[in-house]
Amino acid sequence: MPEGFAWGALLLRISLGVLFFTAGWDKLTAEGGWSAAGYLSGATGPFAEFFQSMAGNGLIDQLNIWGLILIGLGFILGAFMRPAALFAILLMLLYYFAAFESNTAHGLLDEHIMYSLVFVLFITGGFGHVWGLDGLLERRFEKSAKWTKWLFG
């Protein structure tokens, strides 16, 4: 990986990690608690009923909070980048479809889709090997094992 690209990859990975981590941390430490109920009850689009049915569900709130925190930590540390990026894509698609009408008001592409495309780059580009723990972790395991190649790729 060229040095300039490596620095850009590192900055992108860490900045998105901090963005995800702080979003989750703020929800976790919100005074009086945090809930996705307001967001989900206002869901629009073809899957509105599905999202509205999850409004007020404490498990959904905790999955959102801890998903954001763990994805953020994975990106910051460069550890388990592929699973973290896959879950980040899933989260972005859920956010996209939950507020479908406002997210598509100016066309089908919005920030959720653009983030997802960046996360595809994370999955395929070996971003966890750029000053991250994935490279170190991969060396600790048998390199020929398929699961380590996928997990730390």
C-alpha cells in the first residue's frame, strides 16, 4: 500500500471510528437514558411498519448503542475490521430504510449509502493492517486457516 494512501486510510478509519464510538457513548451515557423510540415511531417508506414495531424495545436500543460503540472501537483499533465494517453497513442500511422518505428526498444516494460504500472499501482494502491490530492478530493465528484470512484479511 503506498505510504500516502496508508496515511489516508488510517485517518479515515480512525475518524469514522471516533464518529461511531462517540455516537454510541453519547447514547449510553445520556441523562435519563436514550431510546430509538422517537426515531423508529416516525419511520417512513416501504418498511415503516417493521421499524415502527421496534419502537420502545429496550433490546433494540441496546443493540444500537453497543453496535455503535463496538464498531467504533474496531475501527479505531484496526481490529476485526471486516466484521465491524459489515455490521456498520447493516446499521447504515437500517438507518437508511427507517427514514426512507427523507433519506431519498434528493435521490437514492445519501450519507448512509456513501458510508456503506466506504465500509466496502474497509472490507476489501485491508484497512486493519494499516497501523492496526488486524495485522498483529493475523500473525498470531495459523495463516492458512480460512476464518483468520476472512476475519483479519
